[in-house]
Amino acid sequence: MVFVALGVLLLVMKLAGWGPVADWAWWAVLLPFGLALAWWGWSDASGLTRRRAMEKDAERKEERRRRNVEALGLGAKDPRRK
């Protein structure tokens, strides 16, 4: 996401002719978009994206389970029970 935000910022600066970016070559302005594509490709291929999604699902599932147990009144009232 950082690469995309940087790319949009550089693109706007280039098109507006603002700052030193106006004199840069187009490949330098568009480079962050290519880096973003490379990052997304690597994260998908390495399983990073799926692993993060699975961790998020597991956290939501555990939180839902904890809320349901408390709503049923089955929470650990005895400090020795967990």
C-alpha cells in the first residue's frame, strides 16, 4: 500500500509539474507501481497473504467463542479455572 500511495503522489506531482519530480523520467515516477506489483506477487506466492488472513480468522473465531461462553454464563469464575 505504501508503494501505491507513493506512486500516486509522484504521478500527481509529475502531471502538475510541481517540484523536482516534474523533471524526472517517467520510468522513475512509475517505478513504485511496479514495486507494488512485485510485492503483491511475492506475498501471494510465498503464502504471506493467506497466512495473515488465516490468523485474522482465527482471532475472530476465538473472540466469538469467548463472547459466547461469557454470554452463556460459563466463563471462568473460579481463579483456578481458565
